[in-house]
Amino acid sequence: MMLDLRPVALIADYFVLCDGQSARQLRAISDAIVEELKEFGERPLRVEGTPESGWLLLDYGAVIAHIFSPALRAYYDLERLWKEAPMVVRMQ
């Protein structure tokens, strides 16, 4: 899911929210994002969390990717917290 934060916040333009079923999937998602964006000359400004913790954050400035385990995604419920942000895309 991608949320457009521009109308409601100054911290970033977009949040990307996704989840994986295991630490291995979380690492694979994170690695894929980093590798794909590296091809365009983009590198994260900051990386927080670990796959083993169930949460990773990749901060690219205007875009912040949150990669969660299902339990932590439900716990933090960023979709509800940022409910005023328009949804750009949702994938199942």
C-alpha cells in the first residue's frame, strides 16, 4: 500500500507499507527495494530495524518504506494512524 502524505504531513511525501511472513521475506523485500532503487542512483538516507525484529524502515527522504511482520503491521496500524492520507495504490 502507498499513502500520499503530502496533504497531511511534512515528514515525507509517501509511505509504502508492506509485510512479509518471515524474517527471510522481510529481508528479501528490503533487499529488493534497495537493489532496485540503487539502479536509479538512489540510496536510503537511513535504515532502521532488522528482519528479525519484524520491522524495517527504509528512508529515502520523500518516500519511506515500512516493511512489517503481519503482527507488527497490525499492532502499529499505520493505515489507521494516517487515515487522512489518500491511498495511492493498494495491492493484495
